[in-house]
Amino acid sequence: MANDYLQTPIEFLKGVGPQRVKVLQREFNIFTFSDLLYYFPFRHVDKATIYKVSDIQTEGNYMQFRGDITGYQILGEGRSKRIAAQFTDGTGTIELVWFSTSKWIEDMLAKWHHNVLIFGRPTLFNHRWSMSHPEIIDPNAEQRGNTITQHFFPLYNTSDKAKKAGLDTKGMAKLTAALLLDLRQRMIPETLSSEIIENHHLLSLKEALFQIHYPENQDLLTRATIRLKFEELFYTQLKLLKLKLLTERKLRGHIFARVGESFNYFYHHCLKFELTGAQKRVIKEIRADMGSGRQMNRLLQGDVGSGKTITALLVMLIANDNGFQSCLMAPTEILAQQHYENIARQLSGMDVKVALLTGSTKTADRKAIHEGLMDGSIRILIGTHALIENDVQFQNLGLAVIDEQHRFGVEQRAKLWKKNTTPPHILVMTATPIPRTLAMTVYGDLDVSVIDELPKGRKPIITKHLYEQDRNKMFYFLRQQVDAGRQVFVVYPLIQESEKMDLLDLQAGFEAMSRAFPLPRYAVGMVHGKMKNEVKDFEMQRFSRGETCILVSTTVIEVGIDIPNATVMVIENAERFGLSQLHQLRGRVGRGGEQSYCILMSGHKLSSDGKQRLDAMVATTDGFEIANFDLKLRGPGDLQGTQQSGVLDFKIADLVKDEKLVGYTRDLAKAVLEKDPNLSSPENQTLAINLQKLMKREKFWGLIS
């Protein structure tokens, strides 16, 4: 069968010896014929067009010429020995150079010298055009039927190790051509239903695979690309939606039937402000989930300061009114501590006991917490990774809230499921807005709620980009703010806590700030991750109480630190931060009623990407605009920690360029499953078989949020 043939180990392909097998496996994850077929070229060079030598304008572009080789010589000695040939097409002359004197090159030059095609990249050397290691093409090869049509030549990503084994882009092209030649007389089974292929005017899979490597023309290359992108995105969406369907069918959820005393008391007597329309809408969406009888798996996204935490607290009170406990897991001790203090303060006077569990919790306190969880007296547990330890057991956990969810591995989050016989409802939150295409693809198995409205009275943060020469201007502005009773964050880019140079920068920054703002009139504090927790907490508390007016820090303050009186965020060496992190840091200010500012400090030497990031920060405070720009700049691979998800290893699709196709294939996958949820109809058998293979092949965590 052709399917079995495609699973043939790559060592059985002509031209692949023992050394190349290892290189293909290690460098490119190519183990089978199928893997090689799906190792797509990153672009093609036009070999259909024949240029004139007189057409050459600039260096670097691949070009093809037809003409005569008028002679060749062997020049130099030893390592500098080379073959140089002269080529002309009547409009000009090119020197062809090979920096090796292999006999096959001489044989080729002797055999083919009249009306030959040469292909390569012209370069200018000593005011003359030359071409190193050009390809000389036998004009009769295609007529003999022993090659693939090469009107467009494929270029493949390769590596230094691969090149040493002869697997540069030409070497990879030869292997692919050899495999395609062998496949000409074989059948390649379809992976899409005939209905989908016909309705969407797609190429067959076999035709698409031939044309993606060696297209006959630009139109067929475009159609092959569309077919393969369509298939990749369609199966990604089909898999996610199928898993969502399975979750809804198989995983029953606790039914939170009522909104009771604790929610209503808090809402009417403790809430110090009116909820935004977006918060009210999201709470209704969550209530509908938790009353449906199925387990909730919902992603709550909203910009920095949009009120996700208070929304989560109200939902936890609904759980409490229905007799269930809740937990909130945060990525750092500082954030967990802050959540605990805020929630405990907001619930003071209410009969809802809240506890904090982190790695620093003392043994005696830990024992009391374990007992309180088991006897049900603790209603809300807040903590870090400590929550998922095996000895942390609940009497009746009904809701798990995960803050800044991209910082947790999916396997860690999965452990929360084991805290109750019936899995708890899951609400995952992120303060980094996720572009629509990324949300549909990475979190396609979750329901998504968006808080797209900031609380009333919040003023947009003014962002400025200043250079080193503007430092005195920055100091003058900070002094105005501090003298007006405001507070200031100054953040340094400590990428890793062990980087001594960064710590020195931080220390130097602290000393410079202390000189500019001397005691006793001013007080400057400093925090970083190398400090002992008690020292770090002491400094944070001083700043929180207003005893220090400036806090010099690393990114330990990036998430969740809430100081309403802080109105200025200064980010040193801002070009060293990613956009998401810059936006998170900016969100630490502007939480009170006063106008707030973000100052991005940098040197004059900026990379193109660095300049674009800083310009984007100055241009907008909209987190979704920032996220979309970040996606275009960086690609999806490391946005939101999505590498752990396993769904972004696309071979040909691109979430930025293919945004419309992502939405289109999702709508199609949804329509297929609505009509035939089990994919049991005859026309969907192909889809069912391929989806099953896909889900078997991947260790998929879609059922654990």
C-alpha cells in the first residue's frame, strides 16, 4: 500500500547512506519517506525564465542563462586550485568558477559547451560578473524522462552539519526529486474528503505534494500551497473542536445552581466600585457554564488593569454559595501574596475563610491549611505551584482559577483535575491579550471570554521614548512627580538572575537614583530575585505603604503588583524587553485616578526590531494592538509560551499571513462536526481515520485546559 510505502525508513531512499541517515534524523526530524515529502522548501527560484547577461543589475539573485562555454582553465595550486570557465550569450560574458578540480566538472565542461543552460547567483568580482559553483543543466534531461520538471527550483532550510554531509539545499532537492520520481506511478491516499476537495476546488494531495516541491508554474505552486495550508489548519481546528466536544459530552461538571448570600452580600456591601459592562457580561458567561452540568473550561483574557481578579473573586463566591471550595494558582510568590492580601481584605467581615500556600509556608502553618482544606473550613486557597502537590487535598474543590496561565506547563495544570472525583470548573486568566488567530488555534478547545473595557476613571498612560542624552530631563520629570506625592518604578532588564553584569547595572542604577533623590527628603528602595524573600517582601511593603518614593527593580514586579499611587514606570534598556513584557510593566501604573506615564529609556544604537517595538509602545496602549504587532514581529512560536501546546508546529501554515484561512477552516470544521459529531458518515471516513492518527501521534493535553 502507498501508505505503508510512505512510512518506509529514509535509509532506503537512493542517495541516503549511513552518514546522511543520522544527519536527516538529527537535523530535520526526517525518519521516513513521508517526513521528507513534508519537509517543504521555504521558497523557489524561477528557472522558467531565461535571462540575458545584459539583464544583470545587482548581485544576489538567482538567474538562468542560455549560451556557450567558450573554454576553461585549471588555475592555481594546492588549496587555491580552481576551475574557471568562460560563458557568453552574445550580450555579455560571465566567468564560471568551481573551487574544486573534480574530474566530473571537467567531463561536464567537455561534454556540454554549446547552447547550455547555467543557473546560479551572479556576483561582481574585479568589475566583472562571475558565478561560483553554477549548475549546468542538460537541456535534454527532461525529454529522457529521468528527472522532475524544474521550472521552479526549491530552496530548503539546511544546517552546517547537513552541508558537510552533502545535504545543502541542492542535496535536499536531489533527494526530494528522487522520491517524487519513484512516487509517480504510486497512489497517495487522500487525507480530505472528496466533498471538501470538490467544494473548495483543491488540488489532490499527490498533485499538491509534487507541485509544492517542483511546481510547473506559479499558479500551481500557489494552489499547492493553499491545499497544504488548508489541510494543516483544518485538521488543527477539527482536532481542537473534537476534543472540546468530547469534553462537553464525557466530563460532567458540578452544577452551581444558585447565586447566594456570600455573592450578594459582597456585591452590594463590599464592592467599592461599579462593575464594567464587560465584567458583567463575562460573569454571565461563566455562570451559564457552571450551571450547565458540563465542566467549564474557559479562558478569560483582558488587558492589564481590566478587572479580571475581581471577576474571578465573584465567581469563587458563587462556588462558595453552592457548597464548593475554590483555589487560585499564581506563578510567583509575590503575586500569590498580593492576591491573598487583596482578597482577604475585600472579604474581611464575611464568613469566607481564605488561606495562602506557597513554597515558603512554614510546616506548622502548612499542616493547619491541609486540615482546613479537608474539613472544608477553608473556602478559598490561594498559592503557587504548591497547590498541585500530592498532599494538598480538598474536601470539595469546585473551581480552579489559574492566573497568568501561560507560565504554567499543561501537565502542572492537569494535576488540579485530580483534586476532586468530578473535575473542578477551570478558569484560566491572562493579562496579555491574545490575537484572534492565536486564540482560535492554541486555545481552540476552550471557550473564550474577553474583558475589553477598562474601569471608569482610568486615564490612558502616556508613553515616551527617551535616549541616554535625555536622562537629566527624565530626572527633572520624576522629581516633579515625587514632589507631588506620587511614586515611581524604575525597572532594569535582569534577563536571568545569575547575570552578574545585569545585577551590576541594577546596583549602579540604584546608586544613581539615590544620588539624584537623596535622603532625608526622598527614599529609594531596591528589589530583585536574588534577595531573600523576607528582604524582598520588606522592600515591597515599604513601597506599598509609601515609605519609599522610588523602587528600583528587576522584572519581579512585572505581574500583579498593585500600587495605585505609582504614576511613573521607567524602563531602562527598554530595547532588551519583548513587547508583551513592556506592556505588562506599563500596566503597573495608571491604577489610580491620576495621569500616569511610561518612560522607555534606550541608547541610540537600536536594532530594527527594537526600534519597531518601542515605536509600537509609544503609538498605542491597546493590548490587542500590541499583541497583533508582536505576533507579526516574532511569529507565534514563543508568544504566550505556546511552544508547550504542540499545536503550533506548522510545516507550512502561518498564523499571521493566513489569518483568514484560520477562521475559514475553523468554520468548516465546526460545520462538519455539527452535521456529523462522530464523523461516522461514509463521506467523513477519511477525516475520521486521519484525525485518529493525528490524535494518537500527539501527546495531547486539550482535555485539561
